[in-house]
Amino acid sequence: MAFDSLSERLQGTLKKVSGQGRLTEKNMEEMLTEIRLALLEADVNFQVVKEFIASTKEKALGQDVLGSLKPGQVVVKIVHDELVELLGTSVATIDYDKKPTVIMMVGLQGSGKTTTAGKIANLISKKHAKKPLLVAADIYRPAAVDQLKTLGEQLNVPVYEKGTSQSAESIVEEAMRFARENNNDVIIIDTAGRLHIDEPLMKELSNIKQIAHPHEILLVVDALTGQDIVNVASSFNEQLSITGAVLTKLDGDSRGGGALSIRHITHVPIKFIGTGEKLDAIDLFYPDRMADRILGMGDVVSLVEKVQDVYDEKDTMKTYKRMQSGQFGLDDMLSQMQQLRKLGPLSGILKMIPGMPKIPKLNDEDSDRKLKETESIIFSMTKEERRDPSIINLARKERIAKGCGKDIAAINRLLKQFEESKKMMKMLGNFDPEIGMPTQKP
Ligand code: GDP
């Protein structure tokens, strides 16, 4: 998916901050530098990055993060809110109630205009019970007209087309009349695109705008657009005053920078996103969900939900309480392992936790074997040893090894794992689902 590498870098940076007891001016500067680099690397426009960092810094200083007890959480929240702000604070929809509602699609060639025109026609005929008309006004590419015709046939939506011999302006004029006569209540005009912005194209688009008086002029840009987004978006906006943007190809593994810049450049909302080639691969754009996804918070929400479903709450609370009072012992670790096992593939679970170290070799068979081994070792220990593993000296290790038929190395591994587990439980114990990050209290 788009944003993967940005996501990884931002999460890494924020995790580092979360782990710090106190945030100093120095490590906040370091963090901001890293966020800056992560955004630039994702091809977010440099001007946008500059303002993003300045604003994040100002808010962080304003909220007195320095020296606060949970600086990580505060900073994560600030970055999250800044991202939402950058992407647009609310969901922008289209009002289809005008009769007819006219939507004009514009954008560079290959951005996904024609496909998106089809997707919107599909969406409104299914979800809004409207009677759309698609208009083929890209007269420079015969293939574009054919493509729209094919889409119309697939969707059972009429397409107004006159091939490529008539001017785009006259086609649109006739299509408007046709729509009135045929009671089409939404008119979607697919216009020509070029590889680069050029004057004649802009002139033609302005003419079409004058004729059709569109309620919406949607600029289609694909997520692969990098720094060029500034040029493209500002030219279209200056000439046509666009009303919204559509981001396509978010399913690809682009760096996604354009997506983060477009609203800032044009001041118009992103209205739809395209998430695939199929005609139903279109969604409204939810800025907060996108920010959640970039910061890896969405997964945490589902992890918390999953854990709530499967975990024995009483038992977990008991363990947490014991942990907090410093009583976490081997029996607790075993019980946690057994419960975690119930959640399903461990590798998948760990991956959901932002900033968790990747454990490439972990697979289910391994986890099962490990759980059995752990059980057999712990069952060979005395109650006292389970409660306080620090008393397990060499003589005790030899006795336990004999009891469970394992070697001393296995006992050592388990004790080491116990120490790790203690640390991890502490992290999970401090897990704040609202912030979505494991944070360590000082
Ligand atoms: P136009 O020149 O702007 O009309 O672009 P098209 O609609 O012809 O799209 C160009 C290519 O991008 C086509 O192969 C589409 O199938 C593809 N495409 C459009 N939107 C998406 C999307 O959201 N995801 C993916 N993966 N491909 C898309």
C-alpha cells in the first residue's frame, strides 16, 4: 500500500520518543528532524514539510511537552492531529441533489480520470439511486472514448459519445441537452488529459466549464505523483478553480507524498480515493483514518478489539496488578503465553503493534513447540521458583533440567525469555489504545 515506508519511519521515530522518560529540547529537535526526513523521503512537497514541522514544533512547545510525564503520547497525538489537519479535517461529500448535478473530471493523462468517472457513475447509480450519464469529451484519444463506452456497457450506464471528429465543447453542449431530455440527473464529463499541462488543453477545459457550469470539478491525481504535484495541482486550480481532488492508485506501493501535499496546495478537499482497478474500488476519503493508517494506529485498534474478544479479562487484570506490584512470575508468563496463543498466529499479532521489533523467524509451529517446552520446564519448578525465578541457581537449574528432560541451556533460555517478557508486559501494560502506542512510564 501507499505510505508503507513513510508509515514505518514515522512509527519508528515516534516509538523512540515514547520510550524516552522525558523529552528534552535536544531530543525533540532530533525527532522533528527525523519526521522531516521521513516526509521528504515520502516525496511530500518540501514547503508542506516545512510548515508541518513548524506547526508541530509550535504545538509541542505550546503544550509544554518538554519535561511532561508522558511526552511520547503527547507528541504522537500532536503529529496525528497535524496529519489530520494536513489531510482535511472532515469527510467531504458531493451533493447530488441538483438536477442535473454536473461533475467534470480533469487531470493529467493516465491519472485515472476515465476509470474514476466510471467508478463514480457506478457508486451513484447503486448507492444514491441516480441516473447518471457519462460524457466522452476526450476527443484526442480514440481509445479513451472506447474505454468509456466499455465502462458504460459494464455498468449499464449510458455514455454520450460522438467519436473524435467533433469538438469537445460541442459534444458537451449536446450531452447537456441529451441529459435533460433523458432525465439523467448526474452528468459526469470525462475530459482530455495530457502528459503535461499545456495552454490549449486549459483553454478547452475552461470552455467546457463555461458551457456545462459544473457543480464539481474534480482533479484526479495518482498517488505516484511526487514533487510535480505542486505544478499540476496549482495550474489546474488557477485555471479552473477545482472543487475537490480524487487520489487514485492508493493500492500501489507509491510513497504517497502527493497525497499529503494536495490539500495544502489547493485548499480543496480530497473527495474520493481509488484503491484498485475494479469499478467498485472507490471510497470516500476519511482524513482521520488515513492519519491512523500512516501512524499505524488502525491496527492497534483492531488488536485491542481482538485481545478484548479472546482474553480472559479477570485473569489479565490479575496479571497486570501483580506485574504492577512487582510480582510478575513464571506462572503469569505461562498464562500470558497460553492466552496469547489463543489469539491466533503470533507473528501476525506482533506485527500489529507499532514499533514492535520484527521477529522474522517466528512461525506457528515454533510457537506451539515453544509453549510446550516452556510448560514442561515451568511444571518442573517449585512454587517458590515460579514466583521468584531469581532464586534459581545452578543446582536448581540442574534439578529442573533433569525433571523435564531438557538441558541447562533450555532453562537459561526460558529465564532470559522471562526477563524479556517482563519488559514486554510492562510495555503492553502501559499501552494506551487512545494514543495507540506502547509507552513506557519513567
Ligand atoms: P486517464 O488517462 O486519466 O483517463 O486514466 P485511466 O482511467 O485510463 O487510468 C489509467 C490506468 O490506471 C488504467 O490502467 C487504470 O486501470 C489504472 N487505474 C485507475 N485508477 C486506479 C486505482 O485506483 N488503482 C489502480 N491500481 N489502478 C488504477
